[in-house]
Amino acid sequence: MRTLAPHCHATRRTHRCRGFTLPEFVLAAAIFSLVIGGVIYSHVMGGRLYQLTLAKLGGTDEARRAVTWIEADVRAARLLDIGTGSAASFAPAVTGALQQGNALQLSFTTNSAIYVRYFVDASTGDLNRLLSWEARPRVIARKLADPNIFLGEDYLGTPQTGENDATVVRVLLTFSQLTYPRLNVGTTNFFESFQLLARVTRRLTD
């Protein structure tokens, strides 16, 4: 007798993996490239903005230190003269002429032989602070475009043409280059101008 083998009807699930078509692959690669490009561009722009901000903060810090020196000395001064000067000499502005120049000389007593002198070296653009009892001046700001940074004014901001006990000293620092990091200032550069303006007067008058 012939025996028939049993027939199994069990089903088997077939797994199929669907791949990308060529258009889908190209689209995915394009999106990925755009994302990577955006990340790189953001990183580059962030680094550039950081450098520009660092330059501005460096210039502001240097200018602030210089103005802090000048403000403290002017407020404590008893004698004050604006004129033309260097490390070797000082000539106050004559009466009747505009009280403006590259130098400011201050004395804390009535003895004018003991003084503090601020002056801008026109050849370097450096603002210097010189004490009468020291041999060398100290540079407190660099790369100033205009050496005539000092101007005598009255309380209304009108320029003076003579000496006055209530003279207001206007200090205008116009930078031609920022130092840390080094960055030129001008119409063809990122910063067209970089200035700091301050006005200060004496506490003591004769």
C-alpha cells in the first residue's frame, strides 16, 4: 500500500528591502550638502563676528583707560593748560586763540614745575602721559588719526579763546587702527570710524 506524505500549508512571510531611487538619492544628497554648508557658513561667520567684536572691545578698553587717566588728573588739577607739546617741551595756546592742541599740561599745586603732561606724538599717533619727575612718557593709547585731541570749552560746549577757571576739557580720540587684534579703521574697512568723546572739568579752581 502506498502512503501519501502529509502536505503542510504553513505560510512564510517574505521581507523585502526597498532601496532609494536615483532621484531620491540625489535629493537626499542635496539636502545633506545644504545642511553641512549652512553649518560651515555659520561657523565661519561666528568666528568673523567674534574677531570684530574682540577688536571693538579691545579698542574701547584702551580708549577707556586713557580717558580714565585724563579724567582723574583733570579733576584733581589746580593749574590747567592746553597747547602744543612733546616729551621735551610744552607751549600753551596764546590768549585770543582757540584753546586747542595736541597737549594738555596739569599741575596739582601752584608749582607749575611739577606737572602731568598728556601729548599726542604726530609721527606715531600715540597718546602719551609724562610725569615731570620721570624721564620717559608712558603710551596710554595708540594709532590716533588726529593729534589735536584737546579743546577748551565752556559749560555750553562753546570753544574758548582764552583761559578760564571753569574750562571744560573736551577729549576726542579718533582711532585709525584698533590694536587687539590689529584692524584698520576707515571708509574702505569694516569700521568706517571709531571715536570716543569725553568732557571733564576741574573740581578745584583758584
